[in-house]
Amino acid sequence: MEMLQKTFKNAVGWIDDRLGLSATLGPMLRHLVPHDARWWYVFGSATLCAFMIQVVSGVALAFAYSPSATDAYPTLQFITHDAPFGNFMRGLHYFGASAMVLMVGLHMAQVFLFGSYKFPREMNWMTGVLLLGFILLMGFTGQLLRWDQNAVWSVVVAAEQAGRIPLIGEWVARFTLGGETVGGATLNRFFAIHVFIVPALTFAFIGLHLLLVLRHGVAEPPKAGEPVDPKTYRANYQALLKKSGRPFWPDAAWRDVVFCVGMIGAIALLAVVFGPPELGKPPDPSIIAADPRPDWYLLWYFAVLALLPHGTERIFMVFGPLTAGLLLIVLPFLAPSGERSPLRRPWAVVGVLLTVTVIGALWVVGRKSPWSPNFSPEPLTAQIVGATSGPIFAGAQLFQEKSCIDCHLIQGRGGLRGPDLTFIADKLRTSDMIIRIVNGGVNMPAYGAKLKPAEIEYLVAFLESRTKPLR
Amino acid sequence: MTLPLIGFIFAPLFRRDPAVWRTVGKVGDFKVGETSAVDFLDASPLPWAGMTAKTAAWLRRTSEQDFIAFAINCSHLGCPVRWQPSAGLFMCPCHGGVYYEDGSVAAGPPPAPLARYPVRVWGGEVQIQTRPIEIQRG
């Protein structure tokens, strides 16, 4: 028994020695980190952890997924409804992606608030920004691999946005579509990008990102009144590690492990309870009744594109994301030294709060998308109309026939695009109503040529009857 | 090595599909003054394209011999616009673009009218000429 143990130990020792595992990885794992780098520091490793889930679940899905324009949809149906654990595997991949986006956001916010992007960690930040870009690209291309109706229209929307790039826009759009229209070549391009190109880039940049963490060390939690001075920072940091540093493994790493395990548990639970997003209609571009929406992490941007002042989107679609990306990349050069503590950088705190609030608000409004017409509004009842014949009744019929109701509410029924007209007679005079109906507005068609004078009269009679009941 | 690699990946940029006339129905199938959805195959579909090679259009018969074929793609971001017959409007489900029956912009963010396909009557059949998806330039 003892001999067996000895042989085993020798074998392990031989492998370790010849591969140089302990010699290479040991110092990396035991590198000193500030003693007070605690729970705020888990989000980076959590992003990596979510990425590993994506790699594992993604490879598993690739065992059944067929990246072909014709077969992708049926294979996804098979994975979702027939394959053992297929539904769970898709759920894992979906919630893993969600976790990755969430964790990279938290990691970025923490690094920004702690001023950790400053000297000497500028490149840590910049590689991180690129990784954020890769993650979002992975999310978007992943949604397309679902290859249902929503995916097909998302490709078209992506191509149209790419088309706005000056000079080369049309080429980029054609490259996105894989030709002149959506077709047999489209899906395979996104498959190659999602499964090979972006993951390879992500692996490479994660490697570089981690090497830079080792090179420059984990930034100590900032203290107000201790600004970064490039002349003295490195010496001070080394002195700090010497005085009170702790080895990363196991003193700090256990928190990463605990958080990662907890996150995997949460992702698995969500995958079991909620499952993956249901597949939409088949990827047939000739089915016109479609309602394309991006997944939640890009829903806020979908809202941006609806809410921009008309005419500005041409410029914004290209320069908006470009400016945001560039601003993030060059951030370390805008504030390379000085105070790191958020207590001394109120604008940094305001910036993060503002970003979160704006994205949150856009997300909420994107879910509701009040700018989209309601194509199947509930009909107005006789009780709501308040008449079963005569001009008011005829006006109510026209209000529904002419799609006014698709964009306007009457007692909670209809669309949200235009103003709620439940009590419009209390706000608008008859002449104003006629002007608006006839001439339309920025977001309303002009009905002047569409309605006969009598029809306008009926419509107005109906609208004039929309008053608050007298108490 | 590099040249063939780039050539292979970027081939779709340089491949120009021929414009092909596709029959979408008989003249009698469409009533004057009405707009209906039609679909047809792309110009040169890849053998494995399946249903993705289909394209839809809105076909409006304006007189005995005249038709207009509108692309279903909203000029804002390409989403498929729906025809609301009783209102006589095309409406976009994505960001609320609206077009009149002649394809001109009625409301919302679209920067241009609906694109049109060439259309002809040939031997009693209505034919639409295939063309690339209209990409709005910056």
C-alpha cells in the first residue's frame, strides 16, 4: 500500500516537474494581492466563470445544432423539445450569456469607481473594453443563431445599421447579409463569427488581460487623499504588498470560488425554472407579421433608435456607438493619475449612476415600446363609445377602421404611440382636432386626403364626446 | 494564403446576383385599388437556402395594367411593414414608421419612402424583378 502511494506520488511529481506546472502556475496563483481586496473584486473572475459556462454549454449545443439555413430551426426545435437536457442546455447558454453581460458591467463599474484604470493599469482597462465589445458581439450573434423569425429580421436591422457607415456602409451591410438578401449564406457567417472568431479573440484577450493583472497587480482599494502619482505609485504599491499583501491563492481566491459557484447555481436554477427563450416563427422572410426585438441586453439600444429625434439617427447609428467605444478606450488617458477614491471623484459616481439610470429607463421603455403601433387592439365596446348609432357611433367605427386606435388609447384600449384620447374633448377645441386629423404631425399621418368631409365630422363627433364624466 | 482567404470570406461583396423576373400571380388575382402581400424566390438561391430564399413584397394594383411593388422593408431599419387596408397605411412594428399607400413617408423615423421593385405584366402574369435589399446610406 505504502509502495503504491509512493509510486503514485513519484508519478505525479514527475509529471509536475516535466510539465513545470507548479513552477509556472504556483507563483502566479500565489502572487500577492492587497489584504483588503475582498468582495468588490469578484466580478472579473465571475465574468470569466460565466464565459467558461458559455464555452462548455456552447460546445454541448454544437453537438446537435446544424448551422444551415434550412436545418438550424428544426435542430433547435429538437434541442429544445426532444433532446435529453436540451432545454436545460439552451437555458444554461442563455442565462450564462445574461450573467456574462451583467458581470462584465459590474466589473467595469467597480474598476471605474475605484479608479483602478489609472496608472499603471491603462492597458488592463483597454483590453477590458475590447472584451466588453466581444461579449456584446457574442450576445448579438448568439441571438441570431436562434435562427427564427426574430433572428432573420435582426440580421436585416444589423445590416441596415451597418449601411449607415460612411463610404463602406453598403459593403459592410452586404458582408453582414452574406449577399444581397437574407439567404443560404447568412446564418453560416454568424455561426463562424459566434463560434470561432469572437471566442478565439475573447480567449486571447482574457489571457492578455490576466497577464496584465499579474504584471501590474490587483489595485488596492482606493483611499481618499492618496492620489496616484506615476513617479511613486509602483514603489508604494510594492511596499504595500510587502507589508500586508496576501497570496491570491488561497487567501483571496476563495471568495471568487464561492461567488462563481453561487452564480453557476443561480444560472442553473434559472435555466430549470424559466428555460431558454421560446423559438419564434420559422425563419421565413416572407412571413410579414413579425415583431423583431433584441434580447434584453440590447433592448435599451432598440429604444434609443426609436427615440432619437428624426433625422439624427443617420449620424447617430454610426457615430453614437463609435464615440461611446472610443471614449471608453481613451478613458485612462483622460484621467491617468490623481485621486482614485469615488469620495473625491463625485463626477465619476454621477457618471455611473446616470449611465445605469439612463440604460435602465431605456430598457423599461424598450420593453413597453410605446412607439410601436398596437396591431390588435381590443375593440371599443358600446359602453365605451356611449352610442349605438348616429355620428358618435360612426366616428367610433372610423376611429377603429382607420387605425387611429392602433396609436391612441381610449379608456385603456388601443396603442401608446400618440396621446391618450380618453378625455381629449377637455383639452382640444373642435377646430384644433380637425387641424390635427387633416394635417397629422411628426408621428401622425395626415388624414386629410384619406377621409371624406363627412367622415371627419363623425370622427370629431366621437372625439368631442370624450370628456370626463361630470361628478 | 491571405488573398484566397480574404477572397473566400468577402466573396458575397463582389457577387452580383442577376435581376430575375419572378411571377407572383395572374393579373386577375389582384383587384384594382388593393394592396396584397406576394412572395417570390430570390435571384439565385443557394441550394440549401430553403425558406430563407423567399422575399415578400406588397403589390398594389393601381389600374387595369399598372402595378406597384413595394419592398416590405421599412427604410428606417429594415423591419417588415404591415399594410392596414382599411386605413390605407403601411405601419412598421419596430419603431413606429408609417407610410401612405403610395409608399411615401406618413410619420415616424423613416428617412425615405418604401423601396420599389420593377414590376411588369407578362402574358397575363404579374412579374416582379428581384433586387437587393435596399440599404439606406449614411
